[in-house]
Amino acid sequence: MRKISLALLSLCFTAPLIAQQAAPAPTPSAAPAVRHRVAVLDFGYATVMTSSQAVFGTNVDIGKGISDMLIDRLLNDGTYRVIERNAIDKIINEQNFSNSNRADPSTAAKIGHILGVDAVITGDITQFGRDDQNKNYGGAAVGAWTHGAFGGVGKHESKAVVGITVRMIDASTGEILASVSGKGESSRSGTSLLGGGYGGGSGAAGGVDMTSSNFAQTIIGEATTAAVDQVAQGLDTKSGNLPTAPPPPAVVVNGLIADASTSDIIINVGSQAGVKVGDKLAVTRVVRVVKDPATGKPLRSIENQIGQLTITSVDTTSAVGSFSGSGAPKVGDTVKTP
């Protein structure tokens, strides 16, 4: 009985020690990755316009279509935060930036500064079209398809090739932080480049959505997707080139509505006061002023929030936004940081 008691007592002392030794050391939590905010501009495609027209049977803006594909890919990767296309288009139209000078680093940096992003991604389509081969098996040379004049058998392979080069430009300095290229190829036997989804020739002209699954299933779509994937992977690896600045001090915006005659509400503060595209400002209205009974001087203003203003466009001294809320905004209403 004494031996059993000693054994139990020994087990009571050693069990906690064993448990402590077996417990794994706590893993330090990783610091959250910085997700830089970027804007993707429409890509240039002037050098491949003729070959693009041959594919679709008409002029299709493949620069916009491929940039949209890259935006979707970057959003899915989660490395960057990508600004909405509507905000980019509005700034470009208001500032009258032409297609030819958007790719210029200084112009891209200016666009990025107005949008309040860390970097701007511009690019060019360097290849877009077919690179077909007619092969002959036995006998003399044969035509493009199946039967030769002298007993040979021919084979026609449709091959699509797409090349893209993009640049990532620092919105603060205009410095080119990265240049990335992607090239995609796809081939099939005896079919057109659009044979898998759109039909060929001018039949494809009526509105091509390059982000759709129909386009992705075509030969040219497969090649485009492969090129875009390579570019997106390259940009992901280059994200560390963007400088990581300490977070700026909180900006407190305080202004007034200057015009509310249309759905585009104009306020009297802009980038000089820290307003950025995408900001959401509270819209308030003074409903009562409390005055000092002795002097008659205002002591306090009582305000009610009537809605919210989402900023869509900014210049130095003013900004434009879209209103949402229960009331209707008026000239003189206050806009401020919530």
C-alpha cells in the first residue's frame, strides 16, 4: 500500500512538468501586410490595332478590356487595393488627359496624386493576334487544311499570341518602380481565334466583354488570360518596391456645400484641405442656435446629420460628391469628417 501511495505522489508532481514541456511555444503573430492603393489605366494598343481588327472584324478597345482583366486579377490576389474605374474616368475627362500622354510617368503621377493612390499602373499591348502554321505530312506542299493535290495531308494550326508590358509608377515622385511583361500563347487545329465563343469575323463586333467566360474559352482569350496572369504575378512580386510610409496624421475635413442644384454636390474644400476621392463625409444642418441670454452671443449650434457625401472628384479648392441620405442637401450645409 505504501508503494502505491508513493507512486501516485510521484505522478502528481511529474504530470504538470510533462505537460509544460509538451506544450508548444506560442507563435508570434505576423504583422499585417501593407496593401497599397493603385489605379490601373487603360492600356495602349495602337501598335496592334490592325491585328486586333483582323481578329474581331472591327475596332475593339482591347486596351480597356485587358486592363479590366488585370484589375479583376489584382482584386482576387488581394495584394493591392484597386480604385474604381468610374473615379479614374471622371478625373481623366475633367483634366482632359489624352490617350497619348496617359502613359507618360509625370502625367500618370499627376493622375495618381489627384486620385490619392500610391501607384499608377500603365501598359501597352505589344502583341495581339495569330501566328498560324500550315504543316505538310508526306507528298508535296499542300494547302491550309486537309487534302493535298499530290497525296499529301495538310494540317492547319491556329495559334494566338498576346504580349503585354506594364509599368508601375510612384504617384508621389513619378519614378517607375517596376516594369513587368507577360506573354500568352494558345493553339488549336482548324479553327479561328474566336472559334470557341464568339464566332468569327464581323459577327464578333457587337460588344466584346473580355472579362467574360465566353471570351476566356476562345483561343485568343486563353492567350490573353495567360499573359494577364503573368503580369499580375510579376506585379505581386514587385509590391515591395513601393515605399512604406508611416501613416499620415488623421485629416479633419470641415467645409460647406456650395452648390446642390444637381446630383453632383459641390463643396468648398478640396485636396488642399485633405479631401480625397472615395472619402465619405457627414452632411449636417444647423437646426437650432443656443445664445447667451445675457449677451445674445451664440453659444452652441445644434446640428442634425441628414446624410453622407461620397467624394467622386477633387481639385485644389473644391470637390464633387454623390449624396445619400434621408433629406435633401442645401447650400450652406456642413460637410465634415464623421
